[in-house]
Amino acid sequence: MAKIVVLYQEPKQVEEFKNYYENNHMALVKDVPNVTHAEVNYVTAAMNTDKKYFLTATIAFESKEQLEDAMQSPAWAKVSEDGQNMMKFLNEPPLLLITE
């Protein structure tokens, strides 16, 4: 199994960000090929850091190859492009991790 894990710090506009993320951005993720599971979790505590993390998103794939194929898709291009739309709510870009 391979995953993309995205970590967002607290946004400038919390409610506007939540609304946009849940209703727009995650809708685009659902169109990405090979996704076996996608979930959003709101951070209630972040240990060993001074950063104020707000949200994590996890997108799962059966294999690293399927993840890589998905990242080459037009649907993933739309997700990436939409990331720029969310920057108006954020102080800095999210951290993206690819795990296996």
C-alpha cells in the first residue's frame, strides 16, 4: 500500500478553508484514478512541534506504481491546480508526504 499524506497548518480563514476543502478540493480527489481510500482528519493536538497543524488528508493506493500512475493523470493535475486556489486561505503550502 502507498499513500499521499498532506499536512496543513492552521489557515488564515478557518471556516472558509474547511468549506472549500471539503466541498471542492476533496470532490476533485474522488476523480483521481486508483484511489482506494481518501480521508480528512482535523488535528486536535500536534506533539513535538511549534507548528499549529489543522488538517491531515490521506489518499491511499494499492501500490506505489498505482500512486505514480495516478499522479500522472489529468484528474491529479486538477487536484494540483486546485491547490493554488487554496493558498488564499493558507499562510504557507501544505507538506506532502508519500509513504509506503
